[in-house]
Amino acid sequence: MPKSRSFPLSRRGFIAAGGALGLVAALAACGGTDSAKGDGGKDKGSAASGPWTFTDDLKKEVSLKAKPKNIVAFTGTAAALYDYGIPVKGVFGPTKTADGKADVQAGSMDISKVEILGNVYDEFNVEKYAALQPDLLVTNTWDGSYWYVPEASKDKILKLAPAAAIGVGGDVSMDKALERTADLAKSLGADMNAKAAVDGKARFEAAAAKVREATKANPGIKVLVGSGSADLFYASTPDTSADLKYFKSLGVEFVTPEKLDEGGFFESLSWENAGKYKADVILLDNRTGTLQPEELKAKATWAELPAVKAGQITPRVTEPIYSYEKCAQILEDLAKGIQNAKKVS
């Protein structure tokens, strides 16, 4: 894997930049059909047998004759379903790193037991997908599109099986994305009263309280959300991602970039200007393909940032795995980072 890369200057390109670097029309009838119902996205039920229906966050009602068994999902969404006991047959999105290990977005999944249809942005093997005889495709949505489903092959892919998308951007906050992912998992057969599920939600709620307590106990701590590439440092706004919107509601004080790039997601800064915004803590993009602290040492302006000098860097899980267990860990790390921070900006 290359040590660094430059991100395309768009929201979609930026979000996808964390990915690892580097048809069969006869099946078109398999699965069910989508129809826009606009009923507020409520789960229509999950009977053990009989029809299965779920209304996703694109307001599309997905209906099948039976609960889907052959599920294919975006890696991060698959990892969330895995935490609820729902396995998938195949995944697409950052799954395996160049050294063969599981990508951070794969979570607790055993990646040797899933078919990897694509490991980088805009990669999706439609033939392999068809061979899995999919009943359902599941992914997230940031902007009304199916996340990591390539535009060029989208129509072929969506003909093979119905798709359901869970909102993780725009007006959606982390708590809502978690709720909707849990709704989907429940409809697919997850036992939300199981000890692991109950404990995970309780841990998340406790972690949220820890963040609130940390922001009150250590007021005035300014947090900058950043991501590094070879040529640019990206300063993100807290107003467009589900995780950051939720952190803000818990009392986290963010540095908000002044001149957002097209799409309104971040401001791209040359490394000469990386110190434009002063902060006490930096939440640094942890995805594969972005520069991490050890690699960033080579950037003189990075080393001069007050938060870097103070060692106040907290990894940001830029594309969270939306299970309560995984998001609880994110909140616990955030609370610790704010609680222990000193005012340096």
C-alpha cells in the first residue's frame, strides 16, 4: 500500500479516500421490488416466515417473499450486522489491507468467510455478485446514493437484487443511524434482547454520558477534525457527518472551517497552511490510505501544530461501524481525549 495519496476534491472522493489503495441478466428477476412509499422509514416487520418488508432511509419499501438469506453489504454495514449476529455472503468496500489483514472498516468480521466483491472505491465484481444469488444488497447513504455501488455498473447491480440503504449523512446523527441499523438487523432476524445487544446499547449510552461529563469538566477544549494526504490537509466541518453532529450535541466544541470546498464537507489546505486553524485536540482520520501520525511526522507544519506538540491526537473513525458496541468504543476514546486534554490553542 502506498504511504500516501491525494484525495479527489469532492465530498464523495474524500469519504471514499479511506479505501484500501490500490453481466448476468438472467438473475435480474431474483429478489423483490422497490417502490417509494414514504412512510417515514418504519420497519414493516420481520416474521420468521412469510413476506419480508423494510422501508429504508431512501424511503423505498423493499419487499421479498421471505426474509433474505443471501445478503451482500458494504463492508462497514456488514460489520454492523455481524455484531448483531446477521452474517453476509459478500462485501464491497475497504475489507482487506495490502498485507492481507482486515481493514478497520471490517470490524470483528472474519474476512476469510466472505466474498470480497470490491476492495476499493468504484470496484464491484458484478459476476461474482450474481454468482452469490443475492436476495438483498445493503449499504449506507450519505447523499441519496448507494454508498460504494459504482455509478457505471449501478443499474446492472440493482437489477440482480433489491437494495436497502441506511442514512449516515446530511441531517442524520449517529444515534439515528444506530437506531436504523438496529431496525434493519432486527428485521433480518437479530435478537435485540440478547445480552450482547442489550449490553452494547447500555455501553453506548454510558459512553455518551462520559463525553458530556468530559466536555463539562474540561470546558473550552477546541477540537479540529482532520485528514492527511501527501499534498493536502483536510479540515472537516462538524455539520455534515452523523458522528460529528452527535458529538456536537454532547457538548464537543469543534473548530469549523471557514471556506468549505464544493460539497460543503471540508476545507482542503496545502501543508504550508495546515496551521490555519488552532485546536487543542485533533480528531485524525484513521482509515486505510490516509496518513497516520507516524507518517505525518515528515510534515513540518504538522509537527508544529499545538495539539500535535502536546500529543493530543485522537483517532477518528471517519466511517463508523453502526453497531452500539463499536460506537460505544468511539465515544469512550473521545471522552478520554477531551478529559485528558490541556488547553494549548
